[in-house]
Amino acid sequence: MRCFYGKAFYIQKAGPGGSLPGPFFMDKAVESLLCPKLLFEGFPEADIRRRNGRKRLEKGWKDTVESGQAPRWEPLSKTCRVLVTKAHGFTTDTLLLADFAAPKKGERAADFGTGCGTIPLLWRLRGEGEKLYGIELQEEAACLARRSVEENGFSGEVEILLGDVRKIEELLPAGSLDLIACNPPYWALDTGEKNREEGRSLCRHEISLSLMELAAAAKRTLRFGGRLCISLRPERLCEAMVLFQKNRLEPKRLRVVQQNRRKAPSLFLLECRSGGKPGLLMEPVFMIEEETGEYSPEMKRTYGEYREAGSWRS
């Protein structure tokens, strides 16, 4: 299956036993916003089985461009970039979690709900981990992530899996991971105002993944002693700890994040260990800004090469 701006179409390969190629984005179309009619150049109509008709595809492309949701390349460093859209991008929380949950040398690690694939890309960019996975439920986001992996030449080390974390047994063997990172939906299904955009709504509310389901998936997939690292709103800290302990995921390391000293914490970073013994290390508060309003040295370190790549806002 091949994807273009979230619209999928199929290309039947000539010859017997030909398998369908993996998802990809046409760079020319991404970078210069070419007309979707170019998608059909070189492919006879008889060989194309479209999920959406030509008119719907062209209308969807037009709406995508006019709404500012067309894919664009965002640099993560001077040598690495990620393909993002308005619905599937990354935030400071993503960068904080990637740093907090850094894999050790030789570890097998996965990012559950990877979105556009920023976390496994950052891990690979920093030379962390042996085999890295990004698992994503939404097809459009998975297409973005796979295209970014290919663009950066990371296909041998990073694999993007399209699938449901709630059915993790269909994606990864039991006990196969040393580390899982996850930025789960911030709010329970019955709380907070829901976003009308499906992609953002899935990220903010437990429509497709609850904390209980995350705990069950992590319990199954982590080896004994493996680690689960999450970022979440402080209001849910107690709930998260109780659920993880029930699934033999013992909270071992906790850090809260504050914008500055005058504001209450807005995020926590938690590491749990599969089969771990009780005992929690409370790390110093992560302060994003100094009293002067400038970013703290630790925040600058966390941004790392992303700051130097031109996307940094001072």
C-alpha cells in the first residue's frame, strides 16, 4: 500500500507473486505540492485499485493544502529530518520523553504510539539502542514515520509497525523488549474537551489506548527487568502508579517538569521496571525556563541538535 497525504492507493505489481511495496511519500509532491494527477503518471488505470475515487482524492488534496496540513520536513538535526503534518507532529513533551527514556547500548526499544516517528529517530540519531521500533495505529502517521526512516537511511535499525498496542501480541513477541516509551493520551475518555480532529483527539483522549491497556501491553512485551517510561499530566500520577503496580511494573524513577519556578508542574516523567522491587527515586525538578525567561541549560541540552538545526525559537 502506498500513501499520499493520507490518501491510500494500491499498485498491482506486474508478474506472478509480486508483493505490494511498503508505504512511501513522493518527495516531489511533498516538497513542491504538485497536483495529485501526477500520482497516476506511469500507472495504467487498470493497474490502480484506488481506495478513494480520483475526485475524492483531488478534493482531499486541495483541502489538505488549503488547511495547512500538507506534509513538511522538520529538521531534528543537521543530518536528520522528520516528515510532519498539522495533525501528526511532535512537541517539547516528545523531546523530553526521548531524552528521559534513552535506551542503553544493545537494547531493543519501542515507542508505543510513535506518531510521525520522532522518538525512534532521535534514539537512532544519538546512537542509542540496537533495534528500535515505532508502533502506530493511525495509517497516515505510520506512513510519515516510515518515509522519515527511509529518508534518513535508518531502515536497518528502525522499524515502523502499523498496528494496535492493545493487540501487541500480533506485533512483537512476549518478553522481547528491554524498553518501552509512551506518551499516552493525557485525559481519560470522559474528561476534558475533545478535539474535532481525529488524529489529535486520539492523542489527547483514551479513545484507542487507556492506561490500563498500556500497562497490560507493557507487561506482556517487556522482559523481566525491562523498563516502561511515560510522560503524562500530574493529575494522573497516582492513577498511573496504581495501575502499573497492579501489572508488576514497579515505579522506580520520577521527575516532574515545570515551565518556571512560579508555575506548578505541568508534566511528569515516570520510569517503571518489570518485576522491580519497591523503591522510588525522585529526581530534581526539570525547569524549562530560568528566572530571566531564557531556556535553562538542561532544556537546551535536551533540545540538543534540534536547536542547532534551525527550528529553535529563542
